[in-house]
Amino acid sequence: MGFEKFLFYVFALITLWAAGMVITRKNPVHSVLFLVLAFVSSAALWLLLEAEFLGIVLVLVYVGAVMVLFLFVIMMLDIDIATLRAGFIRYLPIGILITAVMAVEIFLIVGPSNFGLEAFPAPEPAAADASNAADLGRVLYTLYLYPVEIAAVILLVAIVAAIRLTLRRRPETKFVDPSRQVRVKKGPRRIRLVKMAAEVAVPAAVSSAQPGVEENS
Amino acid sequence: MHFDAANLIPILPEITLLITASLVLMVDLYLKEHEKGLNHTLTLIGIAIAIVLTGAVGGGEPQVFFDGNLIRDDISDLLKGAILIVSLLAFVYVRAWLQDRGMLVGEFYVLGLFAILGMLIMVSANSFLPLYLGLELQALSLYALVAFDRDSKKGAEAAMKYFVLGALGSGMLLYGVSMIYGATGSIEFAPVAQAVAEQGMSNKVLVFGIAFLVIGIGFKFGAVPFHMWVPDIYEGAPTPSVLILGSAPKIAAFALAIRMLVDGLGSLHPDWHQMLVILAVLSMGLGNLVAIAQSNIKRMLAYSTISHVGFIFLGLLAGSEQGYASAMFYSIVYAVMAAGAFGILLILSREGFDAERLEDLKGLNDRDAWYAAMMALVMFSMAGVPPTVGFMAKLLVLEAVVRVDMVWLALVAVFFSIIGAFYYLRVVKFIYFDKPADDAPLLVTTGGVRVAMSINGLVLLALGVFPAALLTLCQDAFA
């Protein structure tokens, strides 16, 4: 138990520190990298809670896919850091005031007095052969069938909205049409042989006709 | 585990909307530019079928489905019907505007339908999880609708503001839900209510959670001091999006408050009562006072929304069955009025011109007397002038507040609505006593729009004279 507690505090401190760095770094790329760190250490916290599946999914999906994409976007965008930071000092006092009030309230409420071990005794450790993913799947498609379906619709809306907001027809862009490339078949229609009159520029040259080859696609 | 197909019956309206949206999404791909009107027709047919199905599956004792995720009771029946009817009106109005600007594409209808679907899910949620998911479905569709005009910088800015503040509001709401879950051990409303009743008032965690829930509700309603997004979004977004965003979602927001505060935490009424009093007084005060200074009619209607939200909160905070019923009546009536007001703005707009300034309404009577009369009805109703239904709605809310011995609050409400009457009546003055601009053409609309607007305006008058038709439904829902 002692070592687990030690691990908890280590990862909790890393999470808090990384979260603080996310909002204080000047360079957005650094912020994103710290966000990745915060995610990884929260995944470790979930592992300590015996939610192994969720922890691994957090690393795979958020760190592996979402944040990497996010990093690409940030690197591609031309962000003017000076305008982003404008007003930071001006709003800092009121920001600190609100943060302090909220933090004190949260510490008072979410403390041992309300959420201590008397109110919430520690749960029994799961058996060695307990399968996280199977348990999750079992309730996800029975008890929570309705919310899962709604979540699916939300994803559909996200796709439709993203396409609507970004897809534009640009006639000047050059592109390759893969469906036409795939449809190309071997045969006489692919290569067109063109008969041309022999060129007689220099009398000493070879006079055989060169067949012109033209790609169809 | 066995799945009972009877679970699907109460969500037949939702299933219809989902199928319609998917159908429009696919059919739109095969339509040529001049055939896009079919999207419109399909959408209207889908909503009409959903209305019929809502009536068919409704009625009877409250029942819980999907292992406690879904409830069908009188509240959900009535609110679903109201949301669908208001949305049907809204979709009738938007077509001409979209067509003139080359935006009559399937995506507008698909996103609109998904927003309505989200509202229906919220209305019939029996646990915090589907309630939140419905809210996000609705909000995500509305963000995209606000940014629908891709070339408009104002629209993009409005969508960004809406998105950031909406996400903040959702975050607050979720934090509150996590506190409630921590204190009661459940996210389903009935067990939460039971756990709260057993624990009594001692638990500070619950009150802390409620504070965040009320902040989240305030954000979604647009109540002062969480109103900052409302005027900018109403001004920046394209008018059809504002029409969809400003009408039926108010009914859904009412359902959000009722489900969480009354179904789940009803016995903690003394705690959230005080918070709502603050929000209500500030909303009525700031909304009505700032609306006077507006020259942009969309901004004016935004501040008017804020003041009406104050009135809805008045009914909620009374905490009696009568109060809830009057708040429900008020939110349905408000949604109908908002649909009418933005519908007139859409009718006034034409190719290359958007009716946005108050002056654009000048001399509406000379351009089309019937629409002028309808707009006057809407404005009188918003101001609360008898015999329109706005008066009845305000009267019922005030009666509920007086019944719980909060006469001072009723006096404050009356005071601010008298101030508010000024800017509504100024619009009526513009319509009837001013000359139209020289370049203002006669209004050309399709027959459908004229019929819908006539129904919209006359309903406000008819319900004002015979309020019992809707009022008994509202009262039965909470009896």
C-alpha cells in the first residue's frame, strides 16, 4: 500500500505541474507537449485505480492520435503569440482572485471531511483474472445502450459539421483522381499508337518513325 | 441480458428524426442545384411524422425505459410536441433566405434536425448522462449552424465565442454532476432524489454541486451574469440559425432545469431557490435596460431573450406545482414568439439585404399590412399586453410568485417589464407610423410562409383569449 500511495503522489504532482505549464508556457507547441505529459500521468493514475483499459485507451487515443494531430495543427498555424498574450497581465489579478476562491472552496468541499475513508471505504482489490475490457463492454451495450447510440449520433454531427465548415470547391487545385487510376485496364485502349509522318530534318539521320506513347490517365 | 423491443416505442419520434436526417444527408448528394428544395420537403415531412408519433406514443402513466436512461411522462410529451411544432414553423421560414444566398444545402437541414433530436433527448432524459449527451448533440449542431455562412467573418467570430463559452458551461455542468454523483452514488434522477431525501440537508457537497449545476443552466439559458455570449451570437450568426437557436432550445433549456433541479434535487429547493432569485432579478433588470439602447434588432431581441429567461426562472424558483406549470407555459409561449419575430426578419430580408437594423422595420404596414399585423401581435405579446398570450404568461408566473409570499419579487418583475414595454412598442411605432425607405420593395413570400406566419401570430392571440387549452396541459404535467 505504501508504494502505491507513493506512486499516486508522484503522478498526481506531475499531472498538476504539467497542467500548470500548459497554461503558462509562451510557446503553444510546448503547451501541447505538456498536455501530453498531463494525459500520460493521468493514465497512470487510472492504472492505479485498476481502470487499466481506460488508462491504455487514454494513451492510445488521446496521446497517440488526438494530441499528435493537434500538434501538427499548431505547427502549421501561423500563431502570433504576442496578440495571444495581450491583456494577460491586465486580467491576471482577477483571474488569480477567482482561481483562489474556487481552489479554497474545492479544497474545503472535496476534502477528507466529505470524501474521507469513513464515508467511502476503500474498495476490495479486483481479482487477478478480472477483465476490465469485458466488464466495460458488458455494461456499455446493455445498461448504457441508449447513451452509446446518442454518442454515435454526436460523432456523426461532428463529421457533418467539420465537412460543411471546411470543404470548399477550388477549381484551380490540381489533383489525381484515384478512381480513374484504378479503373485503368491492360489492353489496346490504354496505349494509343499514333502514326506520324517521318521527319526529314537532317538527311543523314535515321528515318524510322517513333511511335508516340500517351498515357490515358 | 434480454433487450425488450418495447423500449423502442417511446423513442419513435427521435428515431424518425434520425432517419430523416440521414435520408436528407444521402439524398442531398444526388440532387442537382435546382432540386435542393427536396431537402426542405423531406425535412418538413419528417418533422410532421415525428409530431404525429409523439401524439401516438404519448399519454398514460409515467414509464421508465432503457434501464432508467429514458422517461416518458406528461412533461416529455408536451415539451416534445412544442419543440417539434416550433421547429416546423422555423424550417418553413428559413427556405427563401437560404435559397437567395445559395445556402439551400442539405447540411443546414441535417444540422437543424440533429439539434432538434438533441432537444428531444434532453426532454425525455431520466439520468444525467443522456441529459448531457442530448445537450451536447444540440449544442454541437448549433455551433456549426452559427458558423454556417463560411465567408462571414462575423459568423465565424460568433461561432467561436459560442463554442468556447458553451464548452465552459458544459464543463461547469459536468463538474456539478460529478459532485452530485459523489454525494449520492447515482446519476439517475430517481435514486439521486431518494439519496438526497435520506441524507437530509447536511451535505455540503450537494450544495456545492448544485451551485455548478445552476451556473451550467445559467450558461445554457443565457441568464445574467452568464449572458455574455447571447447578444454577440444573435448579431453575428445568420438569421435562420438565430431563428433555430433562439426559439425551441429555450424549451429544451427549461427541460434541463426541470429534470435536474426538480426531478433530481427537488427536496433541496431552499438551496437553489436563492441562486435562481439572483439570476432572475439580474436577467430581468439588465435585459430590459440594455435592450432599450440597441439599434440592431437582432441584438435587441437577444437582450429581450435575457429578460424573458428571468421570467422563466421566476416560475421555477417559486417551487410549487403552479410555479413549474407557469414556467413551462412561459417557455413554450416564448419559443413561439421568438419564432415569429425572427420569421418576420427573414421575410423582410431579400437577396443581398439582411433586415438587421430597427429602421428596416419602418413602414412595414405600407409594404405588407398582414405581416405588419403579425409582427405587432408578436411585439405586443412579448411586451405582455392583453389580450395576447404574453400577458397571460406573465400573469401566471407572477401569481405563482405571489402565492409563495415573494411579493417584492413580483413587483420587481412588473417594474422591469413596464420598462421593457418601451422598446417593444417602439417597434410597433416603426411599423405603423413611419414611412418606409425609398428603396424598400413590396414583400414577396410563398404561400407556405404566409400560412405559417398567420398561424404563428394568431396562435398568440388565440391562446391569450383561451389560455386554458395549453394551460391545463401544463398543469396536468406537474399534477
